[in-house]
Amino acid sequence: MDEARHDQARHSALDYHEFPTPGKLEIRATKPLANGRDLSRAYSPGVAEACLEIKADPATVSRYTARGNLVAVVTNGTAVLGLGNIGALASKPVMEGKAVLFKKFANIDAFDIEVNQSDPEKLAELVCALEPSFGAINLEDIKAPDCFIVEKICRERMNIPVFHDDQHGTAIVVGAAATNALRIAGKKFEEIKIVSTGGGAAGIACLNMLLKLGVKRENVWLCDIKGLVYQGRNEEMTPQKEAYAQPSDLRTLDEVITGADMFLGLSGPGVLKPEMVAKMAKDPIVFALANPTPEILPDEVRAVAPGAIIATGRSDFPNQVNNVLCFPFIFRGALDVGATTINDEMQLACIEGIAALARATTSAEAAAAYSGERLTFGVDYLIPKPFDPRLIGVVSVAVAKAAMETGVATRPIADLDAYRRKLEGSVFKSALIMRPVFEAAATATRRIVFAEGEDERVLRTANGMLEETTDRPILIGRPDVIAARCERAGLPIRPGVDFDIVNPQDDPRYRDYWGTYHELMARRGVTPDLARAIMRTNTTAIAAVMVHRDEADSMICGTFGQYLWHLNYVRQVLARGGLHPIGALSMMILEDGPLFIADTHVHHEPTPDELTATVIGAARHVRRFGLTPRVALCSHSQFGNLDIDSGRRMRAVLEMLDAREPDFQYEGEMNIDAALDPDLRRRQLPESRLEGSANVLIFANTDTASGVRNILKMKAGGLEVGPILMGMGNRAHIVTPSITTRGLLNISALAGTPVSQYG
């Protein structure tokens, strides 16, 4: 069975690399090349202008070419993963994979370069000759001690960052994990005894880094295949090992492990035995990082040392020491400030950033990517997960700051806060466009009640609100369930302390709530008994009553159930005093910018009056995001060419808008392609009043609007902000069950905007 699974996994991996296109990389142009004018600018004669600018001022190369965001991943294939010296050609899949990680995690372009050269000095010469092409060099999978020689020559001769990830990437992540492990163990770097196995590039680099963190040289005991590295030993010695030679009569790992606080393994499977762990200090730190089989399995460690803190290099055990936590982000920061090198200060800043992030509350995105795992700082969570999107903001900013402070940045960043926001915007697609909304929400404290307070997404949103806004969350749900789920999710917030709770099963306001609901609905068939039942079971109705009674400023519901079901209770309680649901507006954030869609939920077949109100409401909301509304009235009919219902209604809307003379651009009725393509629209209606591409699409029924919204979300990678319930004075918003924590946080910011700024 194991052999069958292995064979299946092998074929699956090979298919992944072969189909639909061989390999994992391709090159795409960043500029249009659609006509002769584009060609003349991309190549001759226009390209000469960029060449002359760079000749006159070499620093402008980062303005006119991709060099400032380009990394070379270079290897000779002499030490590839756990495969050994397989040669340059066979190493190419690994190097392509490395380039993919650069792009995925930090949006850095990378070329893999595999070189048939085993002489380290000649390899270094080849790498140095690449400097005009690249902004940085990532050396990869070069055997020791050759890697030390190559890196030393390149760092001395090149004026761009050179980083050997096998050494320094591993060392940084080990440093971060060790920092947090010692914090949990209540120990200090300068006090601990470390025993390490493996004198290769990664092992030596990790020890060097631990010394920089405070470990004393005399407290480090290095062992390799020949036993302890001791003074006077001649077998299998290198200058790098010699630096850790101990003046000792001890010779074996079993002898030197006694009393060790930390074991660091970068060697091979089964090197550390359980009986050796038993000789270590109480509650030892065991980093068994050999891949794919560690020096000792975690279960074997726990059998003799139940309080041990353990890390491995594998993803199927807690605390995976994975270089992807480091290298994309340290290169991102270095490239963005034009660093000439990656120095110790930048690496130490990277360590502190990674370690601090693990101690913070886990992001909702990481929790979703690692569903079922407990991501709470402690013995099983020393370092963040690679898919934690906060890494780029935390680590890259720390690296850039350290580069500037140490004088190796040629393009210093004046505003690091703005830089952080830009980086966060690259992973949180809504971050930049939501900035004006969050800033507006910060001008006042509003009470936001969540109808589905037991949902983990809501709990994470409440935590995010407390971290990012001044608003006060109120959660409807059972206190014991909410407390247990906060604990399980690793959230520091607690009911009654950080946020208020309404318990439907037992709340002192129950009599007031059902009485209020009955008073509002008594002439609409709701009896006192029914009012009591609804206030015990219907959290949407409870939330609406709280807003009606001014015990909350706004409500959010809809994380489960059907939109119109929730809307019914919102209408019953809150559609008063001139407030009524106008329509639902969804902002879809796409690669080329945001596109607003309405009405996606409220009116199935809206009348011209309802559509007109939707247009005016949508335009008002678009301005909340700092954007200029350009509205298209969409129909299968185009500028009067079809006598169909949607066309007639949209033409009526056009007349109503003309009569009102609103202060925004609008046009219709038209097809979606004409709305989005100004050239096409100009050919069909040269005198169109709409300039450029429309950014608001208004549809004649919810089937079409919701369908477009879902297609953009599922097939175009659109990120939805919304739906925003228009017409309710910001007193209620109904989301959909597919909403994420980030989506809920965005809606809470919209709900947290003071009515005076709402328009």
C-alpha cells in the first residue's frame, strides 16, 4: 500500500511539472505591444532613450528596467535538497520552484541559472559577471565548503546583495525559532549549552547566527560524522569547523550531549537517540532539521522528555523550519531600498520580525490555510506559517529599516509606514482601497453588533477591530461557546472584557427586547408569544432591535443563511423614518482596479425609480473609497436598439437622472463590453457622455448582477468588498456566507464610519 501511494505521489508530482505547460515559469510582458507605436517604444528607436539615460546615470536602471525587482537563483547542482550532487541540469526543477516562491510570496521576479561549473572560484567569476542583469543574487544548493568560497568572492566583488539561502536563510529561521523557544523555556542565549550535528553550510551558518544572538562560543559543541570536532583533530576538518573545535577529551555525541539545553541537528536520520535526549537538561530544545527524516522523531523525544520544545524540517510536524519564512521577504526589503549587501543587522532584523509575528495573534488567512491546526504561540507554534500574509509587511519593513540605518541602502524610503501599507496592499488586495474607509472610521467610536457572534470569522473580526479601529464589537451568542472558540483559535480577546455579549438564552434585557419587537410588529401579525420566541432564537432580529433601541450603532449579519431572510428582519425593525433598503452594492477588486456591481441582492426586478436610487446610492458609496464614479446602465439593449424590458427601464432611468442633473458621469443603456471599452463605445455612440471605462455597473435584475459578481469572484480572482446595503443610513449590513474574516473586517469599517461622513 505504501509503495502504491508513493507511486501515485510520484506520478502526481511529475504531472504537476509537465502539464499543461512544461515547467513552473514563463515570461510575460509588463507593457502593451499591440501596434507599431508600441513596438517603436519597446524596441528601436524608443529603447535608445532608456539606454542613454542609464549610461548617463547608472542608478536609473531601476526606473527603466526590471533589474530592481530581479533576482538570479544560481546553482551548480552539487548539493540539491536531500538528493546530493545531481548536477546542474537535474537541479533545474528545484531552482524553478525557488523562483516561483519568490514570485508567490514577495512578487519578486527571478530567473533560475544552472551552471556546469564545479570549481568554486570559476563559479564565482560567472556569478560576478551577472551583476548588470540582476538586483540581487540567491546562491542555492552548492556543496560545502565550496559555497563559502563562492559567497565570499561574490560578496567582496559585487555591489548588490548576495545571499546563500542554504546558509543564511536556514540560520535566520532557526534564530527566530530559537528566540521563541528560549522565551518559552525561560532561558537566555548567553546561558545555554548547544550541541550540534552537521558541519555543512547550513549547520555552520546556524551556529554563527546563534553566536550573534548571544550564545557563547565555549558553550557550542559541534559533532559530525567523525564525532566531536575537537582541537587537534585532522579528519574531515575545514576552517569553518575548526572555528568550533573544543579543547576536550570527549569524542562522541553521546558523551557531549549531557546537560545540553539545545540540540541542533542538520545532519541525517536517526543521529540522536532517545537515551541521549534523556541526558539533556530538563525540558530540552530539540531542533531535528534533517530532511526528509529528522535526526529523531518528535514522538521519540516526547517519550523521554515530555516538556521538550521540538522543531523539524517537515510540514507534518509542528514548528517546521522553512526558509520560505525568510528569503522572499529579506530580498523584498533589500531590493526596495537598493541595498548593496545583506548584512548582519538586516538578518537580525529579519529574525526579530519573524519571532515577533509568531507571538502575535494568528492571522485569519493563515488559520484558513492551515485549518485544523492550533496556531497559538507556544511549544507547538514557535514561528509563523509560510502562508501568513503579514510576513511581507513585518519582515520586509524591518529589513529595509535596518539597511537604511546601517548605510547600505542606495534608495532610502522616506515613509516606512506608507511602505508597509503598500506591501500589505500587495497581499491584502483590499488594503489600499479600504484605507480611506478605515481612516474615516477612526474618527469616532461606534458600537457594531454581530448577529452571528459564535462564528470564528466574527471572533477574528472582533479581534481585528480592536487592533485596527476604535470601534466596540458586540457579539450575540452563548458566552461559554464564544470563550471556548476564542481559546481554540488562539485569540487573546475574552467576552465581557474586550467585547460585550448578548446571550439569547439568558440576557437581562430579554423582556425589553421582545417587548420592543412586539410593539413594532403587533399590527403585522406578531403575537407576544411569537415575539418572545423570535427574541430567543433569531439573532438577526435581536441585532436589529438593539440598533433600533440605540444600544448599537450598526449591525452585521448574514454569515450563514439566505440574504433575503436576513433582509426581512432588517426591514421589519429598521426600515423606518425615511430609511429603506435601496440596493446591495459589491465592490470587486480586480487586477486592473475596482469594479462596482449593483443591485446584487435586494430588488429582483427593480423599477426605474428603484434603479435610479441605486445609481445615486452607488455613486455616493464609490466616493467613500476616494474614487470618481463612472456609472454604466447595463442591458442587452444598446443605446435604444432593442425594445425589451431591461432596455425600457434603463432608458427611463437615464431620463430620471437627466432630470436630477447629478454630479457624476453616467450613460446607458449599453452592453457590458461597451461599458468597459471606451473605444468600442465611442464607435457606437461618438457623443457618449461617459469618459473612459465605467467603474460602476448597474443591472436591471439581481440574477444578472449577482451572476456577474460571482463570475468575477470565481473566475477572474476578484476580491469582494460587500455587499454594502444602501439606503439604511449605515445602520445595517448583510453579508453572504462565503465572506472571509478580511471581508468582515472591511464591512465593519464601513459600518464604523460616522453617519455624518456617510453621505
